[in-house]
Amino acid sequence: MVADPPKPDPKAASEPDPSRRCLRANALVLLTVAAVVAGVALGLGVSVSPERRAAFAFPGELLLRLLKMIILPLVVCSLVGGAASLDPTALGRLGAWALLFFLASTLLASALGVALALLLRPGADSVDASVGAAGDVPQASKEVLDSFLDLVRNIFPSNLVTAAFRSYSTLSDRSNQTQMNGTQVQLPQGKEVEGMNILGLVVFAIVFGVALRRLGPEGELLIRFFNTFNDATMVLVSWIMWYAPVGIMFLVAGKIVEMENVGQLFTNLGKYILCCLLGHAIHGLLVLPLIYFVFTRKNPYRFLWGILAPLATAFGTSSSSATLPLMMKCVEEKNGVSRHISRFILPIGATVNMDGAALFQCVAAVFIAQLNRESLNMVKVITILITATASSVGAAGIPAGGVLTLAIILEAINLPVKEISLILAVDWLVDRFCTVINVEGDALGAGILQNYVDGTKSQSSEPELLQVKTEVPLNLYAVPTEEGNPLLKQPRSPSEDAATFEKESVM
């Protein structure tokens, strides 16, 4: 009797092969690279008259308009939701140290990015970047004191609606002069100028989110509204990103058609990529390990060896959110981080800690300023640092998410957002290194906090962190305490309760 052949498994037949699954997962990256190559070929192969260049680059202009359209809801909703999700009473002392580490590391990354870009000057050509275009005569000047006062004024806008499209600026105009002691003196004159007041919107959104959290249950409905609004905005962002390859192709082609020296453009882009990668290498291999060593007195590179797999996953997926489960597994099993700490700190880090993205955005902002021969004074540098650090709170941990934040920074310092086309052309490569630095900072932060908790345990018999909001209490017999509070005393076990009862009975 001949046995019947085995029936094919329908589930196995329905599963795609690994190569097709890999292509589907990286489809957007492949399309972006293909769009860049096609844009270069199209720009070098066609000749467009000056009056037709705007029509030729129209599909790329649509992409820029879509990106600018999404800035306002992205800033307000993501920052309100991100600030409201961080409950100070639930974070406690441990969470406060974590947020302080994330803030300090992001500021260091931003400062490193600005310093490298100013030092290496990736966007500067043979013409001095600090000199305006030929024939431009400055009609107004700005004092240093007025610049700092305008910075504070824009942090506290007088009208939120106006802040969505205007910012305040004080200029010493020649048309506004007065006679004083026999000499003509230019009087400073303040007025609203075109350009979104990003700093004011960022500060208001963060403070408003904290205020909603302080309301307690009464503010949950509005918090849920902003979180839903932010989720819907992320859906729009994903749709825009699928249109991005078409827009990038025409943006690159249009930029090449406009350039008289195409070789200089590619040289500047190469310097920009080199500057970003150098900054990521310094921050990831020197700065973050040095911070880890200072606080723990342990070998940081041994810790990094334990999270090599998540770092490779971050480079492949270009998404810190997708790397989060594997990162939790590795820091717990290979680096000895407690499960309670990893489950508590790593999700917060994936939301608020964006070292790599902040560094790349600062380099890109200085690079675009140099391309447009715009000088960066101290106030503009401070604005870049503040905006890059603050806008990283609640930023989406998705591919190309940092480009949207870059548009916010360019609006804050009044640089043309259209230059973002050059950044989009090479973002598929730089963004992967950004993600690696982001997740590395999260993991090292968890290691530092584990060392802090171990030191606390050695001084006290009561562990500081025992449970978090998302986990089941370790002792089901314990009396329920405040929900979500990570700083809890260890509850007594049933055996301890029985021993206490016997002792009291004897007495």
C-alpha cells in the first residue's frame, strides 16, 4: 500500500519568501535611492530654460508644501502628547535622572553637530559663507542685545494664532532715525515678520501638556484628543513619505538644472555626509561611552558588545521603535539590566532621546545656512540647539522622521525649507546612523540607571524600583498602592506575614 503524499501546508504556502519580505520591508528606501539616481540622470540629461524651471520642478514643490503643511500639527500634537505622557509622580527620582541624562546627551549631540559643521564648513564654497549675495546692501542691522531680547519674546508669544505664521524681530532701521547730541542715531523698531514662531509653539505645547497631566482624570479626554490627532498626523506623514520618491526625483533634477557648478554641489553633499558620519562616530564611540564610564566605572565597550544585534537591527530598519523589543531582550539577558528598569526606561528613551537625529539636524541646518550664504550669529545657534533638543520630545521613531524636525528648525531661523531637497536625497543613508546613535543612547541610559539602583540597594535593603505601570505586581498578596508609581517599597510576603502573626500570638 502506497502512502499518500503529504499535503502542502496552506499557511506555509501563503507566507512570502524571505527575499520578497526583505524587498517589501525596504521598499521605501529602495525607491528613494532609485529616485535620487533618476533625478541626477534627469538633471544632467535635460536642458530647461529659466522660465520653465518652476514648472519642471513642480512635483518636488508639492512635496515641500506637504512637508510644511504638516509642521504645525506635528509640533503641537506630538509635544503636547509627549509632555502629558510623562507623569512626574510616576517617574519619581529614577525617572527624573533618566530624563536629565537624555536631555544632557541630546544637548551634547546638538552642540557637537553645530561645532563640526562650523569647523568643517560642508556647505561653504569658494565664496565666503558669511558674505551676502553680490549687490546686496544691508538696509537694517540688529544689535546683540536686541537679538537676545527677541529670542525671549518669541519664547513667550503674545498671540498663539499669530505665532503660527509670524515671529517678532527688532531691527535698527535707517528710516527710523533721531537727532541726539548732534548725531543721527538709528532707533530699534520691533515688528512681526514672516516666519513661523517655532520656539513659542514648542514652549507652549510642552507647558500645556504638563498642565493637562496635572489636571488628572479631568485632562485625560483632551490628552487622548491630542494623542489621536498625533496618530492621525503620523498616518499623513507615512502617506507623504510614499510620495517622497517622486518629489525627490524632481527636486534633485531641478536643483542640478539650476546649478552652474554641479561638481561643487556633489562635493558639498559629500562633505555634509562626512560631517554627519564623523559626528555620529565621535558621539557614539567617545561621548556616550565616556558618560557611561564616568557614572558606572565599567567598560562601556563591553556593554556595547552585548547590544550589537539591536544596533544592527536599528541600522537595517532605520526605526528606533522597531528595535525596541530586541533592545529590551539584549540589555536584560546580556548586560544584566533588570527587567523593571528596561521596561520602564527604554520606551521613554525611544520617545524623548534622539541624539543621532539632533546631531544630524544641527549639521543640516548649518549646512543649508552656508549654502545660502547666511551668517549664523550666537542667537541663531542657540535657537538651533533649543529647537533641535525640544522638538526631539515626542518625535516619531520612524524612517525619515528627522526630516520633518529639520523643517521645523529651518522655519525657526528663517532659512528656506526648499533646500531640504538636498537633505532628502541622502537621508536614506544618514538616517540609519542616526537611528543607531538613538538606540545606543537609550541602552546606555538603562545601564547607568541599573548601576544607580544597584548602588542604592547596597546602601539600603529596600530596592527603589520594583514595578511599573505596565507590569503585573510581583506580589499578589501585597496591599495595592498608587498605580504606576515606580518608586515603591518592597511588599511583605505571605511567609513574613505568617511569621509576624505567630510572633504576636506568642506575645
